[in-house]
Amino acid sequence: MWYAGSMRTPCTGRALVLGAILGFFGCGDGDSKPTPRERWSAVEAEAWYAGQPWIVGANFVPSTAVNQLEMWQADTYDEPTIDRELGWAADLGFNTMRVFLHDLVYEADPGGFLDRIDRFLAVADRHEIRIMFVLFDGVWNPFPVAGPQPDPIEHVHNSQWVQSPGAEILGDLERHDELEPYVTEVIGRFQSDRRVLAWDLFNEPDNPNLISYLEVELPAAVKAPAAEALLRKAFAWARSVGPTQPITAGVWQGEWEDPAALSPLNQLMLSESDVVSFHSYARAEVVAELLTDLRQYGRPLLCTEYLARSGGSTFQTILPIFEAEGVGAYNWGLVSGRTQTIYSWISWVTMDPAAADPWFHDVFYPDGTPYDPEEAALIRQLTDR
């Protein structure tokens, strides 16, 4: 199931299709210059997807990290915890994790950051887990600061999570090009690495942060066009280094049924992604409708965020749909920890311990005990673990 080896021919569409069919993963051997590529055709995307197992996993940050900076900075990179917690994920049958990077870690220490990514991938590979990396993020604190991170605010969901890039760069279109080396060097370093499953360029780029940072967030009339401009460049930068893995950016709000009525940002995401990714924290009947809406775009589907137990998005109701429909699935959260995502989004307003009854996200207690043994049993059943 795990790809090995590389192809020494340029990363043409024919090579990508052949590689997916024959079980190879990658073009180039690390000594040749990467060949820029275009968006995959639908045939190429389907061929890649046909070569994968059912893609199933979680959004992952180790329980000892409060945000992306704390996960990746040298002083707080916690490999023993990462190793232990990915082992619990593998025991459930999870074969992939979606993991957020951050431009400030690259800016402060490019070589060290890339080496830590490599070490992280080695740990994940030992557990037969492949990684979807996320490069930019439009959610929560718009003013990230490198260095020691603050402790979580008690009873608040993702209280110290930070955007990437921060508002001062995102809102200034003339500064967007400062981010090109971050994108090209990270993706370029791992552009034919079998341990990387996919590249997710920008998480919820136009999220208005209505219940958290609305008073200091970029206005929607500024943020959405700025995010669209950066994402358009990010697609070009990513393709310039010829990654053999698919590139995507996930739709998360708005209507997707009518291609003619898409927002500019959704139109960009759906027209430029090699595979279609999306978020949905909705109930099963809504999810089924969304799959119908998204199938028309003719690409494999990956749900890169779901699971909101108090809202009716549960493993029992949603994961069997994704398994039956052949949709890749990443729930939010693995181990309860400093991100405090066992609390619901409304905890930003209430700061109430009851916002974690039931747990909103996450699967395990910090000692590796499943929050709900019936959930764990269902996941193992569906992954044939």
C-alpha cells in the first residue's frame, strides 16, 4: 500500500498516471531539478486516488502543543509525544494525518524547520501514516508571534491557535511574495516524498472569526480578496516545484451546487485543486447532499474536517457514509490536550466547562484511552484494523 521508488522521467501527466497505476510515488530522484507542472486532469486525479487505500485519519497536533508554533519550534518540538500519539492513531487503523505548518517557523529557522518536518515524517512513516500538510490558515488569532506561546485560556476551544500568515502580511498584497520561499522550499524539499500524501495550501482562508477575533480581524471585504490573491499565487508557487502529490484547498462555506453561483474564492479552490477537499460539520443528511453537489466537479473527494458531536456530526453517523462513498475523511483532533478542542466553538463566548459535554472534537484522553470505546470499535471495524 505504501509507495516506494521514483521515476526519472519528467513529471508529465502521462508519468503521473503511469506512476499511480503501477504503484510508484514520485518523479525525480532528488538530484534533478523539479519540473513545474499544471493542474492534474480528472483522469490523472482519479488514477492517483485509485492507487490509495481508503484515506482515513485526523487533524493532528500533539497534545503538548497549544498551536502550530509550539508544535514546530525547536524548543517545544515534542517527538516522543508525537510518536506515542501517532501509535494510538495507527492502532485505530488511521493511515493519514492532516498537519498544519506555519510561515513564522520557516522564517525564523528555515533549515531547522525543514529538518524537523523530515524527522516528523520519519516518525509517521514508522506507523504507516502519511501526511497532508497545510501551509496557510485563516482561522483564529490573526496576530501570530514566534517564540514561547501563551498557555490556553481555560475552557476555550483552540484559544491560542494562530493564523498563517498574520493579518499584517495577508492584508498587504505587496508583501505576499515574501511567502514564496516558504511555499517553494517546503514543498520542493518533499515534492517526491512518498511519506507526504497531499498538500493543502490554505485552510478556510476567508474565515471571519465571528465569535473570536471579529473586533481585530481583517474586514471581510479585505480578507476574502486578499486570501484569494495569496491562494492564487500559492497554487502557482506549489506547482512550480513539480510536486508528485496532489495539491488542494478546501471549500468550507457557501453554496457549491451551482458552479455558476460560486464565490470567487470557492471558484478558485474548485478549479485549481487536483482533488476536491471540503469541510463539513453538518449532520448526515446534509453531508449526503454535499457529496452530490461536489461529485459534479469530477474529482476525488476528501473531507478534511468533520466531527462536532454536539452538532450531530459523529463517527457513528458520518464515517460510514464516507467509507461507503469512497470519500477520504479527516476528523478534527486526535488527543485531548492544550488546544482544548474537546470544547465547542461556543466556548469562546461562554467559557463554560459544559461546552465539553459531550466532547466536541478529539478521540483519546492524554493517556491513550478512547473517549468513547464504541467509537473506537467502529473506526477499527471500518478500517478493518
